[in-house]
Amino acid sequence: MITAMLLVFSACQREARQLAGDYSYKLSGDVVIMGANGSESHHFVHRVGQMNVLRDKSSKTGFVVTMNEMNGGCYVFPAELSGDTLVLPPHTFTTTFLTADSLDIGIFNPDDTPSMVYAVNASGSGRINDKVLILKESWGGQQVGDPTITFRAPEMTILAEKN
């Protein structure tokens, strides 16, 4: 029994060491923005940047993930290692969707600002495969300043390669 527990603990420690580090990432996915009148706008979001997965020294399985977008956005959120899965518990951040990315600008007035800020509620999970971390997140939220405009993105994919 003790041997089995030590083997499991050893495997978790190996996974944690393998996971921690610096990554270059690509984030992509489809976002559907819904207007107050029921109209929808479809966006394909594609972002790149630097990701750091840091050990949370106060926890045996906890991490802190930072994502620094090339365009200047920065997000920090907790993560938890459960076996060989990195769990991203619910976290919030703000982001900007550009109207230029829109596939259907039905809810946007061309005279409006070319981008809008959104409050995002996200959660997900991922696995490391050799030197590539593959994360899947689900996003939802609303426009900052106008809660009648909401969005959903059921599958955002983050591919991160260890530097």
C-alpha cells in the first residue's frame, strides 16, 4: 500500500516538473456575440504570446499560469494538476474582440469603436504531450458597459510549446 502511494506521488511530482516552464502559445476559437435584439456576430479569435506555468509553492499540485499576449493583454489564473490533467478552475479576465475579426458584423455599427472590451468567465483543462501543452477552455461573458451584449465560445484551444 505504501509503495503504491509512493509511486503515485512520484508520478505526480514528475508530471509537475515536466509541466512547469515557459511556453510560446497560440490561442484560437470561434466566438459568437449576441446582441440585445437577438442578432449574432461570429468571430474567429487567433492570438499568440508567451505563457508561463509556475509552481504554486503553497500547494503540492497547484500552479499559476500567466499568459502575455503579443498585443498587450495579460491574464493570470490558477491551475491544478490532477493526475496527468491540468485543470483550469473557473476564472475571470477581460479581453477585446476586434470588429475587424467579425465574420458577420450584423450587431456592430461601422461608426462604432473598432473593438469592444468583454468580461470573460472561463474554465477548462489540458494535458501535456511531450513538450506541447494542449488546453481547451470554455468562455462566456458580456460586454463591459453593456450587459445586454453577451458572448459564448464553447471551445477555445490553446496550443503551447515549451521553450
